[in-house]
Amino acid sequence: MAYVIAEPCIGTKSAECVQVCPVDCIHPRPDEPDFANVEQLYIDPETCINCGACASVCPVEAIFPEEDLPEQWKRFIEINANYYKK
């Protein structure tokens, strides 16, 4: 199971998670062209190694293990995965 970035990230995009991810699975990074054009950051479920480093540094508590994602944010599982299907 991957980690998922949910609604609290929308409009925040603080990117602490990007800095601590050991496998570079959170995008767009602040130095990528898409950063200004998206409303949140996304975790690639295929690359995520479930280490939890991202969740521990998120200032808005927007990152959850998929199995612990609150019911009202379950749609973000697909939203995160779809970002990487471009």
C-alpha cells in the first residue's frame, strides 16, 4: 500500500515531503514546471516504498497510508494515481 496525499494539501504544497522522500515519488517538486499549475502534490503509488517519512513532516497532516485514509478523502487514492498516468 502506498501513501496518499489528501485534501489538506490543496493550496498548501509546502513540499517538506518532497525533500525527505528517499525515492523521489512526490511530484511536482517546486523546481518542476507543473508545480505552479497544480493545486496539490501527488505520490506515485508505483514508486512509494511506504517509509512514512513524508507523513511525519507534513505541516497540514495531509499524507496517510492508503489503508488509514479517512473515508471522506478516499477519492484521493485515484487522484494521486491519475496524476502519474499522464
